[in-house]
Amino acid sequence: MDLQPKCHEKIRRLMERGVEISNPLTIDIGDDVEIDRISGKGVRIYPGCRIYGATTVISAGCQIGYEAPVTMDGCQLAEDVELRGGFFSKSVFLEKSGMGSGAHVREGCLIEEQAGGAHCVGLKQTILFPFVTLGSLINFCDCLMSGGTDRRNHSEVGSAYIHFNFTPDGDKATPSLIGDVPRGVMLNQPPIFLGGQGGMVGPCQIGFGNVAAAGSILREDYPEEGRLIFCAPPARSFKIRRRPAAYPDFKSIVEKNILYLANLKALAAWYEGVRKPFFERREFGALIFAEALELIARACRERLERLRQMAHKAGQAAPAGSDAARFRHELEASLPEVALLLETRAPGDDVAQAREEFLGLIFDVAGAASWSYLDTIRNLSRETAAFGVSWLAGLVGFYCRHAAAAVPCLELFQSSNAKMDTRNG
């Protein structure tokens, strides 16, 4: 009887294709892994690594497990990704992104080009735009962060930072928007800096160019831009009676969730309209693009389900017959309509026209120069980028307005949308 593991044949075939595996007897390759989705060009898998998942993709130049063993399950890696050690599940890593040893990256993470973190970083349902850098010993789940222009001018989160994404009432309707999608994708915004040994109580909104001093715990929104934020600890301790499931800021929490969802829809539109051709030029690009787009769709479903759970719990806790109870039950009943809106409702002619104008301009530039995605975006003129921002900001406003119409009690921050539209020209 053959006692050799079934994976040995896959490892042998990978080595024949050119994958560098210095100690093959220490590697475990799952039965469901399609080795034709692992490039033979410059890929190195260090001892002790485990690779599972039918959707796994490993592109040219990837380095896996240099600092410590890696367990990877159902992840998609573009070119030159470095996963130096830890656990990685159902997430997408784009070109030259990476994580240090001890990372714990769970499902729903999209780490774009040249973004990543140092050692012992915990992520789940996290989206990092290009160049965003996380320090060490960080927990940064349920948020989207953008800002910055390149590796020398990037948004950063200092070491020992926490995004507080789990409430005392057991909710995770806490997604924080650090920067935004319409302007963040243009790679021309000032970076955001969140100082080390600090934290943020989700859901929060943070504007571009803001700097949070080390040790600051952000408990409110800072949408204004270019601010130094210093949150001193309380001068003295205190205690007050706590009422479980009170949700004093319930409307604000709902509004921020809807805004986050609208930004996810804008990101999906950006991938479909702008990023797809760049993916298709690359080895395994079509596979990675499809998984990235599906990841964004799953992120929308995750946010809607978390919002539904919170609305149900809050409705049960509110005094019967009160305005609070009415609104919370109304929200729960309206969420299927909101979900249908996000899945099927097409934006108006004005948004569609802005999209076509921008796509025409961007592909004239990209087609003539055959640049990479990052080079193409960073070389857009200010006027062209403004067309793109107008398109995506229009999408965000469209979904926010129609979500508000689906939930009549929800007055969805009309003034803040107007301000964003003004800023984006």
C-alpha cells in the first residue's frame, strides 16, 4: 500500500513547472488545489507551508513563508506578493502586497497593490487601497482605508492600533470609512495617519490628510480634512448606569452603514469599468478579477446581514410603541428592499454619462502608453480624475438617496453628500 501523501504528486509537478520548494516533504497541498493556477515563474514556497482551496491562485514571483510557515486557504495572489508567515483565508492580494509573520488574515480582505502590514496583523472584512501600510500588533477588521500617492507618501496605521469593531451588545454593524472610494481610487489624495497605540470605535468616518496623535482613541467622526486629532484620556474615571441595547446613536450607525455600502458599490463599479482590462493583461488576471469582484459583493452581503442583526436586536429592546421601536422595526423590514436596490438598481443617466466620459478619457491614455494600472491612474490629469470622482461620487449619492427612500424614517445626511459633491467638482 502506498503510504505517501496524495499531495506529493502535486508537489513534484509544481517543482517540474519551476516552483522552488527546498524541502518538499514539509509542504501540504490540498486535494482541491488546482496546480495549473500556480505559476512556475519565480514562485518560492518555504518549508512548513500548507496550501488549500479550489479557488487558490498564486502568480509569478510570489514568496510564501519566508519568516514562518504559512497556511493559505482559498486566496488569490497577484504577482510578487509576499506572505511571510501566518494564516490567510478567502482574501485577495494584488501586486507586490504583503504581510509579515504572525499575520491572521481572515475572509473578505482585499489588499491592493503595494499595501500590507508588518508582523502580527489581524484583518477580516478589510479593504486596503494601494500603498496603505499597517504596522505591527494591529487588529484592523471591518474597515476600508485609502489615501496616499505612492510608497513614500502613503496612509499608515501605527503599531498596536485597534479598530474596535465589536460592541458590548454583540454587534458588528461597525464598518469605518477611512478616506473614501470616489477620491481614494484616484491615488492623488493626502495620506491619513493613525498614530500607534491608538484606536477607533467603529463605525467612524475619517477625512483625507488627517493625523491622529499616538495613543488617541477616536470615538466620533472627523470628516474634515487636514486636521491633527489629539484625544486626551479622561481626567478621571467615572461610572454610570448602563442600559443594554439602548443604541442612542442608532440613526447615525445606520447612515454610516449605508454610506459604507454605497462606497462598496462604487468600488465594484470601478473594478468592472476601469480595473478589468488591466487584470486581463496578466497571468491568472481574469481569475483574480472575478474573485475580487465576488469578494466586494460578499462584503455588501456581510454589511447588510450585520445591519439586519443589529436592527432586530435593537427593535426587541426598544420600548413597545415608541418611535425608536417603530424606526428599528421599519429598518429591519426594509433591508430586503435595500439589498435588492444594491443588486439591481441602475443609476440615472447623469451618472452613466459621467462614467462613459471618464472611461473614454482613461482608456485613451492607457491604450496609448500600455502602462500598468498604477501608472495609468497616477498619470491622469487633474481634470480627468475629476470626471472619475464625479462618476463615483454620483454613484455613492444615488445609492444613499434610494436607500433613504426605502427607509422613510432615515434622513440620510443630505448635507454631507452635498459637501462631497462640491469638493469633487
